[in-house]
Amino acid sequence: MNRRTLDDIYTYEKQALDLIEERFKDNKDHPNYLKLKALLIDQINDELHDYSNSISNKRADDLREGGY
């Protein structure tokens, strides 16, 4: 499984936010603007949660195998 790095996640977030800002630059009160930003934030939070769990799980696996 190809996992994203923290840099990947934050780069994606910045690029997506930039695109949303550009798309709605003259219409920030459009309902889709707020909805898209909220969905992106949820997605980023999910990715960060998955990332942190994968790091925790890897450390636990390393400890079970005698690693440090």
C-alpha cells in the first residue's frame, strides 16, 4: 500500500484550497464554496488520522519484533 507522507497531505491540502479559492474568488458566499472547504477539511483530517495510526501501528509492530 502506498502511504502518503505528511508533506504529501499538506501539499495536497494547500493545492486544493488554492483551487477552491481561485474557483470562488468572486463568489465566496456561494454555498458550494463553504461545502467544498468543509469536505476538504474532513478529508485532510481523515488522512492525518490514518497517517498517525499507521505510524503508531508500525512502531507497535517494530516493538513486537524486538526493534527500537
